[in-house]
Amino acid sequence: MKNAVKNTDREIWRLKPDDYYSPSIHVTENNDIGIKVGGYVLVAPVKEWFKAGERVFTVNEKLPNWQVKLAYWLMKWK
């Protein structure tokens, strides 16, 4: 096979061990974090994962009222 490549990712967590379809977290060769759920993988540097978490899971009460309401509504779904 001409397109075969070596998998250099290091798996650090899997919901169901030995079930390669279950959600998992891995570290890439470039030290980025990959999260796989439902057959899709999102890969980003650790700082970007943190920034995304801050945007979704924290509410800044100094934001305009509609943004605070939206942030609380989004947090219901986590």
C-alpha cells in the first residue's frame, strides 16, 4: 500500500478500552490534543482547547445582557 503511514499519536484515554469506535483522547506527534467522538476528530493545541473551554464554560457578567443569557443557555447543554 503506497499511502500507508505510521500512526504517531499517543492515546491517553478511551471510554471503552479496546473499542476503537468509542470516544477517545490522544496526543499528536506535534503535541496537539485530539478528541474523537462519533467518528469525528478535533485536533488543536492545548492553549486553543483551553480558550474554547473558557468561551463555553464561563460566564462573564460584564458582557451585554444578551451574551450573558446566551452563555447560560449554552451551559445548560454541557
